[in-house]
Amino acid sequence: MLAQPAADPASRESVRPTVKRKSLWRDLKRRPFLYVLLVPVIAYFIVFKYFPMYGEIIAFKEFRLADGIWGSKWVGLEHFNRLVHSSDLVKIIRNTLLLNLYGLCIGFPVPIALAIILNEVRLEWYKRIVQNLLYLPHFLSWIILGTIVIGLLSPSTGFINHILKAFGFEPVYFMGSTFWWPFVYVFSSIWRDAGFGTILYLAAMSSIDPHLYEAARIDGGGKLRQIWHVTLPGIRSTIALMLVLQMGRMLDVGFEHVWVLTNPMVTSVSDVMSTYIYRLGLINLQYSYTTAIGLFQSIIGLVLVLSVNRIIRAMGERALW
């Protein structure tokens, strides 16, 4: 019997996009209303994410409101050159990276731990109450949460300092200390977002085969062994995906959170990229320079996402692409 010639790899690659297009079109005809639900999401990204990218041209111009974007003079890389030689660049990048590293090392494992604990709770009514209490801070503005944090840590009337005084310690001005302020920032961030972050991990845990836990119990594994050998491997890909997304925000700590908690006594550790852009761009009207800073920030974030995604793929885990 004659051997069949091997299929050309190039021809196989050319067939795959055609097959995918056909399956997508077939699925679109089968479930059109599900795809209609994607329209608002796509419109949101086009209007608020992709269309504003047109404004990045400002970074290469000496933008004046009277002249408009196209009427303003081209200056090339002048603003990037100014950024590189700025005396503030090292400080704002250092502060931004440090706050994100603190959040990554301290805050990233917290939703995982909370999800594991909630997954082990068997009383449904108690589990739902705890989940609602954990989710609630996420839906409150940083204006509200920041006021609560500042009130709790007040050196004269704060609850935390009342406890310290009860044990014979001197009150601490947490919000005015360059040592304590980063920890206040990180733990307030955990308080607001850790509970909501458990949703993805709980969803991942729900897809783990219950028979794996039963097999672990038969082999004599206790709760800790089951968590280590069944739960954590079962959500490993979700942890990897969240890590990639977290790395993409290493130069972005947001604005409201820092702005609410900062004060002139701690600007040496609290002045980050977002507050620096706000101060120079909106207050001092240096639109072109701050646009260049934002573009630089986005490029670094893209490089970090691509790098971490490639590393995770090399380790054999499921990455973003």
C-alpha cells in the first residue's frame, strides 16, 4: 500500500483561519442575541480606549488650545528628551514601582487566601454574609473610604491610636510618616479590592473536579494537603493570568486612591505618575509633556505584559495569548 504524502505545514496553517471564520459565522447565526450583548462592550472600548489614542499625537507637538492638535507645531521627541533629563523622573518612577511592588507582594496573595477560606466554608448563609461584607468596600468611592481611613488613623481621635494608648504606646501620625504611609496605602487597597478579587478565584475553584478532593482524602490528605495539591494547582492558570494583568499596571497606581490619602508631609513617597501628570497637565497646563509621560507609561506597561506573558508561556502555563 502506497504511503500517503505528508500534508504541507503551510497549507495546514492557511486552512486554520478559514475553519475559524466558518465556525465563528456558524456560531453567530446560531446565537445572535449573545453577540448583541457584546455591542455595548465593543462600543465602550472604541469610544473610551481606542479613539482617544488619536490624542497621543500631542506628545510630539507643542500643543496649544488655540491652534488645535493639527495646527500645533511639531517638536518631535523634545518632550521625551525633557522627561529623560527631568530631576523628578527617578522619584515618581521609584514611588510608583515601590507602591506596586508592595501591593504585589502583600496584596496579590490576599484574594487567593480569602477565596480558599470561603471555598472551605460549608454554611451557605454564613458564606454569603461574609462575601457581601467583603465585596461592599469595592463599590464605595475612594473619597468615602479615604475619609474613613484618615479618621481611623488620626493621632488624636483615631480608633487605632486609642488602642495603642491603651497598651501604653505613644500615638503615631500614620498619615504624616513617610515610613507608615506606603503601608496605609497598601492595606487600604487590600481592604477595598481583595474581597471583590476573590470572585475570579472562587469561579475557578468551582470548576475543580470534586473527585480529586475525594481521592486526596482517601490517600490520607488533610485540608492543608488538599489545598496544596488540589486547590492551588486547579487555580494556577487563573493566578498566572491575574499576575500578567497586574504586571501591566506596574507604572499605574491610579489617581483617586493616592490623591485622597496624600498630604504635603509625605509627597516624597506618595508623588506617583498619576499625581505628577495631574499636577503638570491639568493644573500647569503642560499638555504635551504630560501626554509624553502617559505614552512612556503605556509603553513600559506593554513591555511588562508581553515579557511576563512570554515567561508564563515558557513555564507551560496558560497565558493571555
